[in-house]
Amino acid sequence: MNIAADLPRALALLPHGAEFRFVDRLTKLNPGQSGAGEYTVRGDEPFLRGHFPGEPIFPGVLLAEAAAQLAGVVAQSDPKIPPLKNLKLTALRNVKIIGTARPGESILLEAKIVGRLGNLVQAQTTAKVGGKIILTAELTLSGKN
């Protein structure tokens, strides 16, 4: 499987515009099961100017969003299940934000699909910087068949 070629195709199945995508590249993909990807905090993202002036950090809620986007890429790549339309993050459970990412740092995202029921997808996710976990979350995504 050509992981680099799969990312644009998988991202096209998510409802986000390019300005709000937090997965730059896939590093692993077991279609429909699990995956890993990266997002590098560039430092020029508009939200960093206010979060926080002089000490920019990647917002924790966007760490959860990045994890959800990777989970969506994994779920939408399942060869046995047609992609869901308008896939969105609909529930967060057991979210722990225990670290930060700063400009110039790469966030390693990991997602594992742990359940599917109709138009619902459940995933376990993590985000790491420099090998240290900065987020853990259980997520539910939903879309339309």
C-alpha cells in the first residue's frame, strides 16, 4: 500500500477544508483498523498568535481534533465498509491533555478503531511529542450512510 498516495484520497473523504486539517502525513495505515500520522506545528497558524502571545502552544482541543481527523482517515479507508458522508466528531470520553506541542515540533498521532455500529465509529487515540504522550482520548465519530 502506498501510504503517501492514500493520505490525499483519505483526507478528501473528511468534511474539513485544507485550512483546518491537522494531519500532514500518514506514517502507518492498516485500513479500517489503525493508523499513525504526523502534524508539524509550523508556527504560522493564525490561532497561535493568541494562544498564547509570546509563548505559543498548540491548543489541547485541536490535539483532540487532530486525533479525530486521523481516526476518520483510518475509518474511511476501510475497504469493506463504504465511507460515511459528512463524518464528524460527535463525542469525547476520557480525554486527558497532559502535555503541549510548540512551533517546530511534530505531533505523532495514533488511532485505533475499536468499534463500529451503523453510522458510528469508536476510536482510541493518542498524541505524542518527542516520544512523550501529550493526549489520550476515546472518540466517537458519526456520519451518514
